[in-house]
Amino acid sequence: MKITAIEAIPYAIPYRKPLRFASGEILAAEHVLVRVHTDGGLVGQADAPPRPFTYGETQASVTSVIRDFFAPAITGVGILEREVVHARMDRTVANPVAKAAIDMAIWDVIGQSLNASVSELLGGYTDRLRVSHMVGFAPPEQMVAEAERIRDEYGITTFKVKVGRDPFTDDVAAVRALREAMGPDVELYIDGNRGWTARDSARALRQMVDLDLTFAEELCPADDVLGRRWLVSQSTIPMFADESVARPGEVTRELLSGSATGISIKTSRTGFTTSQRLVGLCEGLGVDVVIGNQIDTQIGSLCAAAFGAAFPLTARRPAELSNFLDQTDDLLAEPLEIADGELRVRQGPGLGIAIDEDKLAHYRTDS
Ligand code: MUC
Ligand code: MG
């Protein structure tokens, strides 16, 4: 079965409330729905969430690089020839989110053609994941109210707290308020999106040493090479790399240089094919991972869940799968559900993505 065409459909769905963090803010899901058509009549689908502040891609660039570069390069390639697809796409550097969506849509076709779920094809370890919820910037009392609502409505007890403002006037107080309000039984970890310096990170971590944080993610930029190693060498909790590890070589560099001790895997930026390699790399090195969220829609969260549930290493920790809860609407015909703190993996064939075509017609921005 061969690829005959690739569609890149830009759309916009507003969020109920903005998600704010150190490197940016999200007010609407201005994403691109990617459809891979084949001569067998099967169509694979995935979502591309452009993040200009992280990888430099925009909705317009994702749409045009797919239409003008990737579609011509891989039309005619067989759906099982994933390495050919990647070799051809990699003639164009960067553009991780556009490449990842094409990769996942191809896996969707493969699953459909075999009448198997992608999660089972990848590894089939479990059928559900515990969920971690991301709490964005707001005054401490609002952050606490959000975490309490999410715990009470969805049974989620793991929270990733966004930091990266002024640690000593804003962030430490917010994390402390969350721990005091939620008690010892919830799990808390922090994500700085590169907003702090290594020096302030060290001081802030000392001030939060009694708050039982599980780990800290991307507190300062990877380009602060020695600062980050210095921070890792004295931290009492693991330091995870996220946006600094968008490629396998970057994972190796951050881990072996001692600049990080764990990594976030986001299917939105490494698809399934490369994410699979990252799991092998981390397993071989004995390094912990978290399934991260790139402020994904239900389609993106469904893909992250399919991948996270496939392997013991990725299923070990609660996965970040709940950002879609803040969207006013979604393209999935059958909504994802989080109950008792868990999300069940959608069964196939493929990824099990059914799009509500009326909603797509309503939200697409190219017609
Ligand atoms: C995260 O983990 O950093 C913020 C920007 C982005 O691309 O993902 C988020 C969450
Ligand atoms: Mg992060």
C-alpha cells in the first residue's frame, strides 16, 4: 500500500482559559490536522500542534512544509517503509512537529491495514495510563482551586506545576500553597520551561526541599551548559529535560554530559518511530521518562496515550494527558474520558481516530 497524498488542514479551537508558562501562552489550539491518503483507500490521521516558542514551527510553516516538501518527497512510498519516509523528510532539517504528525498518521494506516491497534503494535503493555495534570501560571489561590477541581472531577492526583516566573516572589509560594492545600498524598513536580537561571534554580530548590517534589523539568536553558551540570550535581531530585531533547542525539548529549537525569517523551515532536528509539535509549541507560504533553488536543492526547501504554517504562509514571480538558471543543467524534485519574487507551484499528466532519468544516481556517 502506497502513500498517494497528504493533507494538512489548519484549524483553530479556542481554550476556555489561557494556559500560561515561562516560554509562552496558549489561547487557542491553532493546530494542523494531518491526513495521509493511500492507494488502498485507508486514511491515517494525526494532529500537529505548532509551538513557535519551542521549535520555531508555526501553523503556517507546518502546513506549507507538509504541502511543499514532505508530501512530494514521500508520495509513492509504501506505508511500511517508515525509514524511507524519515530519510526523505530529514533532508529538510528541524520541523519536528510536522514530521511527527506524518509519522503517527502512517502508523494509523498500518494499524488499520492489520486490523490492530497502534498501541498493541508498538508494544501492547497496558490498556490505560494514570494521568498527570499541568497547572499553568496564575495567582496561588487560583492554581490551588484548579488542582482541587481537577482532583475532585477526574480523580487526578499528580500535578505538574509550571514555574519560571520570579521564583522568590511567585513560584515558590505557588508550589508551597499547592502542597499545603492538597496534602502529602498528591504528587507534585515542576516545569520551568527554561525560565530560571541555574543559580536561581538551585536556590529555589533549596527553598522547596520540604515540599517533596518528584522531579524538576527544564528549569534553565540547555545552552547554560556548565550551569545545568552544576545544578544537576547538587540537586536532591531528578532533573528532566524536555524541549532540549527533541532528537535522540540531544537526549544522549543531555544525559551523558550530566545535564539531565530523565527525559520527557512527547509523541507530538518525535512521533512513534523516533519515540520508540528514545524508549530504547533510556532503557539502555537506565533513565526514567515521563510522557509529556505539548498542549495537545484529544487527538494528540490519544496518540500520546497509545504510545505511553505500549511500554513498561513509559507506563510507569502518570502521563501528561489532560490539557484538552480546557478546550471549548475538539475534532474527535467520540470524546476522550478521564475517570478515577486514568485514561483508557482507545482501541483500534489503527489509532481509533474518528473525526467529526461537521466540526472540522466549522473550525478549519483554510476554507
Ligand atoms: C511542557 O512540558 O513544557 C509548554 C510548551 C510546550 O510545547 O509544551 C508545554 C508543556
Ligand atoms: Mg516541559
